[in-house]
Amino acid sequence: MTWREVTKNAQCLICGKGGWCGRSDDGAARCTRVSDPPAGWRLVKRNVDDGTVFRRDDELPQRSPRASGPKPAPKPAKCAKTWLTMDAVIKAAAR
Ligand SMILES: [Zn+2]
């Protein structure tokens, strides 16, 4: 894993600062200021002198992010369709 130091243009994903912390090429974040994972992140490793390593909570090792978890079910549109159908029936009956 390669670490790159954060810059003002690519700030730390954890504390939002533009220096001292690091970002890895595979999406992990290493923060030298924050030791507790923020919402949506989990703690991977706490280094004594090199910051704390975090990874995104929804990121599973050796799996693509798309493969994680079932897809949310589409919202049912039956209700609206039923009403439209009934409306059409009423209109047809009124003729
Ligand atoms: Zn940081």
C-alpha cells in the first residue's frame, strides 16, 4: 500500500486538514490528529507515532463496493397506478 501525504487540494478525509495526514492509493486514510473514527469510517490500526489508519465502513476487503449488501428494493408504484386505473375506469363509466 502506498501512502501519499495529504495536500491542500487533497485534504485528509478524516480531519480535513491539508498536511501531516495521509491517503493510501486504495482508499484508506491515515490521520495524525484524530484517533477515533468519524461516522462512516472504521479504525484499522492505531500507530504510535504515525497516525491512525481508517477505512470506509462500507468498504469490504477484496470485494468491490458494488457487491456489498443487497440492493434496496424499488419503491412500490402500485398505489399510484391503481389510482390512475380507477380514475380511467370512472371516466370511462361516466361517458
Ligand atoms: Zn487528518
